[in-house]
Amino acid sequence: MHMMTIGEMEKLNIQSLIRAEEICAKKAQVYLSQTRDQAVQGLLQQTLDRGQRHISALNSILQEAGLTGGTGH
């Protein structure tokens, strides 16, 4: 497997993006638990699913670079 090399700034940017996606997911989860409108629930679930895919993709980039995934929380 080929190791990707990323600099410290790229690593920090990716970690920042992961944190932003995690915050978005938390908010969407709260809104999802509060709404009874099925159309809104569907949109919020799509948002959660898309955010999880983004987080997974960003973590994969960090892992390919030989770094630990996530934000260290």
C-alpha cells in the first residue's frame, strides 16, 4: 500500500473538517429527534448519512497518510 504524504497544515485542515462534520451531525440528530414531519426527517437523515460518509472519507485520508483518524476527542 502506498503511503500518502500530507503536511501539518493539510492534517489540521482535515481535522477541522472532521470536527465541522461532527458538529453538523450532532445538530441534525437533535433536529431529527424533535421533528415529526416525515419530509424533514428524511432530509435530516440524508444529511446525517452524507456527513458520516464525509467523516469516513476524511479519516481514510488521514489513515492513508499514516496518521490517526479523527480529531483526538
